[in-house]
Amino acid sequence: MRWWIEKTIEKIFAISGLTTTIVILLMVVFLFKEGLGLFHSPVVEKGFALCVNANNPVEHVGSATIKKIFNGVIKNWSEFSPLDEEIVLFRCEEPDKCGNMSKRYSEEELGSDYEHLAEKLGEVIAETPGIFAFVHEEFLPKNIKGVRILEENKIAADDFFLGLEWIPTSTPAPQFGVLPLILGTLLVSLVAILIATPLGLGVAIYLSELSKDRLRNILKPAIELLAGIPSVVYGFFGLVVLVPMIQRAFNLPVGQTALTGSIVLAIMALPTIITVAEDAMRSTPRTMREASLALGATHWQTIYKVIIPYASSGISAAVVLGIGRAIGETMVALMVTGNAGIIPKTLLTPVRTIPATIAAELGEAPVGGVHYQALFVLGCVLFLITLAISIASELISKRQHNKGL
């Protein structure tokens, strides 16, 4: 009877593990499926298209270039194409807001219900070599000589990953430049680890080698308890305490900066680093400590020449896990970093991270839209970063403990 119970429990555990694995794989597949559709989406808003003169050799216009054209930064085609013509902007989003068509043509020529608008619009495009028209699909001049529609203009991977602006509401072409978000995420996370690592290592050394057992039995559970505090509480602490302090200390217009986010994330990463590193140090065999002391080494020499090298793999894993905690944090980054999607130049400027962007915008993005897909691609990027960190942590933790001795 007992063997039957054991077999049943084994089957339950096996099914649970298999189910968990399948669910995780399906989540990853769904994440990439939703995200990769972005690169099959048109650069311009859904329901609109870009039209040029048939003699215009331009085949592809990136979203950043479109924005510069409609903002008046780029004024001649020669700035990014072989055509040497001044750019003539034309927008036709609604029948009564279609350039100067109502002034150029009479009501009879356009039709009482604007049924001839597409034909007349085609004439304007065919007569204007440098025209760049943003037209609603209802009024597209299709199959008209002298007009070419840039239908093949899709969002390119380099525009997404190397773009410098994240403006999903920009018209006529939303800007999905993820580079500022990646750099902001890495900057805040790496500075947080640079702050947390020496502090965490110092506390781990104290708990493992210097503190008395009674004090350690109090401090260790208290530090581990810090890991269970909700991130929104840390965010409130940063917003109420650190933000005003940073603002006054550096005489800044706002205190929500990359430095503020790094400090709060460092505090959040400390429990992980301290706990893992301290456990690694305490796993050093007692015989190695006694052998070092017997050879005449002092207590401190034993710590940094024997214990730390022996526990180096565990310490490295603690640091990597701390990086993973910092990179994936959402609420703190959303509350204290300023949420400015710009390339960070110093630690005293506001930044925006990938988790904060997803949390702030996903609820407002139309399901299936290009903005929705762009946020899923951000999720894919964050998944790959954290996956690399997890793999690195696993490889480091499996190194031989005596490596480096």
C-alpha cells in the first residue's frame, strides 16, 4: 500500500512540473507572437498611407525621418534621397481637412459627397514632384498615373532598436525608439548594483565571520524580511524621502532622477545579495579556516585570502541575482526615475526604464494595435535580458568552490 502512495505522489509531482513547464513555454510563445507582429506593421497610423509623385525614387522612409519631415527639420528630399526637390507637405485626413483642395477645386468638381476627391488628389500629387502626402485610405488615389503609394513602408528593426525617441502618440508616424529605454534600464540597474555590492558584501562578511551568534540570529531574519516588503512601499519611501533630498542636494528642478532610482533599487537588492553571499561564506569548511589560522594568518587575512575566494562563486551569483532584481523592478522605476524617454547623459537626469514603460502604457494601448505590439517587443527584450542574467547566475553558481584558491 505504501509503494502505491509513493508512486501516486511521484506522478502528481511529475504532472505539476510538466504543466508548469508547458504554461511557461506558452507564455513565452505568446509574448514573442504578439511582439514580432510589430515589424509587419506600417510605419504610419493604421488607416492612412503615404503618397509621393511617381517619379520620386524613394522606396522607404523611416519613422524618425517622417517625423523630421512633418516637423520641418528636413525640408528637401536631397537630405536623405537622390531627388533634389523641396518637400511639399500635404495632409488629407478628413474631406474638409484635405490640404487646400476646397480652395483649388469647386464643390462640383469634388462632388457633393467628395466622390471625386481621390481623383483630384491624384492630380495634385502627379503635378507636384516634391510632394509628400499623408492620406486617409478612404481618399487614396489608387491606380492613377503619376501617383505612387508607399505601401511597403514597414517598421524596421533598426528604427526600433536604434531609435532615439519613444513617442507612441506622434503623428503621422508613431516613434518607437527603444534605445533610451534600454540605456535607462541598464544605467539605473548597474549603478544600483555598484552601490549595493560593497554594502551587501560588507554586511555578509560581518554576519558570517564577525558578529556573535545571538546578534546574527536577530539581524539575519530582519534582513531577509526586507525582501518581502512590497516594492510600492520602497517607491513611496523614495518619493517622499529621497526625491526631495536629491533635489535639494544637487539644486535640481526635480528630484526624480536616475540616481534616485538607483539608490532605491540598491536598497531593494541588498537583502538578496546579503543572504546569498552570507550563506556562501558560511559554507566554507571549518578545516580551511583552522588551517589558515594555524599557519599564522590573522582573522582578516583568513577572510579575504581564504573565505572570500572559496565563496567567490556564491558571491558572484548573489551580485547577478541582485542585478536581476533591479532590472525587473517596475513600481520603483515608475515612481522615482522621472519617466523621461531620453538618452541619459548623467545620473541627475530623469530616465525611463522598460518595466516602467510597459506598466504605464499597456492599459492604454489598443489591443492588437502597433503600440500594443511595441510594448510586447519591450517585454521580449526584458525577457531576453533577464534570461541572460539567470543563465549567468546558474553558470556562476555551478563553478567549483575551490576555483581561485
